Amino acid sequence: MTTTKRAHVHDRYGWRAWLGGFFSSSIGLKWLMALTGIGLLLYLVAHLIGNLKIFFGVDPVTGAYEIDLYSEALRTLGGHLVPKGSVLLLFRIGLSLMFIIHIGSAVALTRRNLAARGKGRYDATRHYAAANYASRTMRMSGTIVLLFVLFHVADLTLGYANPDFVYGAVHDNMVASLSRPIVALFYMAANVALAFHIYHGAWSLFQSIGTVNPKYNSLRRYFAVSFAAFILLGNLSIPLAIWTGWVS
Amino acid sequence: MNLSLKIWRQASPDAPGGFKTYEARNVSPEASFLEMLDELNERLNSEGEEPIAFDHDCREGICGMCGVMINGNPHGPQDGTATCQLHMRKFSDGDSITIEPWRATALPVIRDLVVDRTAFDRIIEAGGYISVNTGAAPDANIIAIPKEAAEASMDAASCIGCAACVAACPNSAANLFAAAKISHLSLLPQGQPERWSRVVAMVETMEEYFGSCTNHGECETACPKNISIDFIAMMNRDFIKAQFKNFVRIGQ
């Protein structure tokens, strides 16, 4: 046998050796991606349920928009036990950390995978039998979602990307932003990318955390499809409703 | 039947390689894929050209030596067989077939279609064995093993180490190979004493050479033994459990 030197895909030194090197190993990074993925999926559900309040119109008692009351409730989570907005701040820090860990792990894994694959390419077209469009475009759909999230925060949380932004007036801000056709289109396109991302992610995470059972494996695909469809239809309904003038 | 073969030729590991096209005449549909290459090599020999180097040994799908990328399919278009078990009746007259070696940083080409799979040996060396003292040979069936565990272990043990999983993987990951070699021991009572050190050692060695799993599932379809990616999930589960088990074990 020849003794061909190989480039190491990754080495364990410095901080990478912490905790037995678990979080620097590819399997550990996939665990992190799966766990943060679960957190982000749960957040998506909570976010969607909250946003659907836009369809509830005006609260008859206070005369304020239901969704404005929802945002007020988020800021006053914890009541008088904690300073106003502190629970929301903790949620935001946690959410940002999940994003950073999820993306950081993806970047580290991608670099290793490219190194492992090397320069050699097959000349014949590979016949992918199991990999699907969603699984092969996770990096692309993930990047689109990241760009969207940055715009979304600038648009409806901070107000930089929305000239008519008024702090606390959630209903008016959403209508002002999504009445711009180009913004509404961007929101819808990004949500299609998100649905593709979930289609693979919500199936794949069970594999990464080792929760599989031959008897129930087929259910995971149904779960991923219904999760992606629920988030997609819910998230599409809002820009569509505003764009078509149903909600104004 | 007559075929046009586009084959990767590379004289040595460091030499630049390239494709060369050969015409194969009067190929019998009964011939296996490797027999077809043998016939071509006979002709190349008689014409004074260097024959095409390819790995092979048992030619009945149990040794894991053979394996090439055939028209973008590891081990060819047939499901659940190695290259040697593929017959030319799967192709039709006039087909052009592209034959390439496995491609991955950890599987460098030695010559033509032969790749160096030493990285697999390194993974096995890290823990793919049982080294506890077992004493004299026990009586048959004295260790009770649940049927499900025995069956699953046999499924994993059917891995022949051909590296089609790495070749098929868009990330050049060897997770299916490592998972099979870890699981066939971790499912049996004899594999328990070293279970938690084995999974860590083998995974760490695997990651020195190969990419990571993104759950495409390509390896499972490429595998000539149809080994399930459920074993990869089992390895992922054992790997995190091992972090705790080993922590406790080292403290004892």
C-alpha cells in the first residue's frame, strides 16, 4: 500500500478539546444544529400564532388593535415581578444565540465537508437517489432566510427599513411595510425558502439526535411536510392579506 | 453488444489523470462488469498498452475490494450489489459508460480506478474490535442475545468496507461505514465493555479524514449491502451518551 499523506479534515486543539472535544466533533456540531433547530422551529410556531392576531382586528374593550395588545403583552411578560421588557430581552438573547450557534456550526461543517471532498469531481452526472432538492440546497435556503431575518428585524422591530415606523403600533407598521409590493414579494419568497429548509431540517434533526425507529421512520417525513406546510401557509397568509387589502 | 467506455486513467498517485475512451466489441450480456474489463485488459495487453488497474478479489460481493463509479452510480445502476455482481445485461448495445474511481480527499487514487482506503483501516484500528479477555471458548448459545439485537447486528456486520458510502456522499462522509462497524459490536453483549470508548475513538478517527453527515441518505442507496442510515442515528445517540458514561468511568 502506498502511504499517501492526507490533509486532516479537522484537528482538536485549544478550546476545541473542551468537554472531551464533543462540541468540536462533527457529530457534536450536528447535535447543536439539531437542538438549536428544534428551538427555532418552536419559535416559528409561537411567532406565527402571535402574528395571526393581525386577523383579529380591534379589541372591543380597549379599542386597540389585537396585535398591538399582543406586542404589549410580550413587553410586559413577567408582570411587575421583573423590569418591563426584561423577559422579552432574555428571549431575544436566547434566540440570537440559537441563530449564531446554528449558523456557526453550519459554517464549520461546510468547511470540513469541502475539505473532505477535495478537488476531485465526478465526470458523469451523479444520480442522486435519496438526496432531494431541499437537502442539497440547505446552505442556499439558509442564507436566504438569514438575509430575510436581518431585513425583517430592521423592518418591523427596529424600523430602519420602514419609513412609516411607529414604535408599538404593530398593526400600522405591518400594513405600512407589507403594502409595498416588493417587500411583500420578498417576504413570500423568503418563506418559500424557509419551507424548503424546514422540509429537510424537521426530518433530518431526528437522525442527528439519534431518535429513529424503523417502525416510525415514515412518520418523520409526514411530520416535516406538515410542519413546513403549516409555517408556509400561515406566514404567507399575512403578506397576502395585507397586499390584497383584506387587512388594512 | 458493443460499448463505448470512458475510463479514468492515472499512472500514479501524483500523476495527472484523464479520461480515455475505449471501444468494447462483442461484449457478452452474460459477462459481469469486471469480466468485461478483464476482456478489455486482455486486448490492451495484446496491443501493448498498459491494462486498466482496478481492485477486485472475491468477485461474489463479499470482500469489498471492487467498486467504481459507473455513470454516476456507485457500483452501477443495480441496487444492493457490488460492481462484481453487476452484469452487462443491465446495459444495452451502443451505450457509453463512464467509469471513474471513488473521489474523496481521504481516498486518493493510487492508479487508474484503484483508490487507497487506508483511512478505513485507521477507523477500525481505533476500536473496531473486542479486546477484553474472554477466556476459553464458551458453550454455544450460553450468552442469551435477543433476536432483534442479533438481526440488527448482522445487518450492520454485512458492511464489506467498499467505500461506496463515501463515494456517494456529497460531503465525503464515512458515517455509514463507521456506524456499521460500531453498531455491529455495540448491539451484542460481547461489545459492551468497550462500547463507550469505542464509539468516541472511532468517531474521532473518522473525522480526521472524512466529512460530516448532512442526512441526505445517499450512502444507504449506494450501499451494496443496503445498510440503513438508522445505524448512523444509533452512532449519534451512542456518541453523546459516551460523553457522560466516559466522564463517570474516568472518575471511578
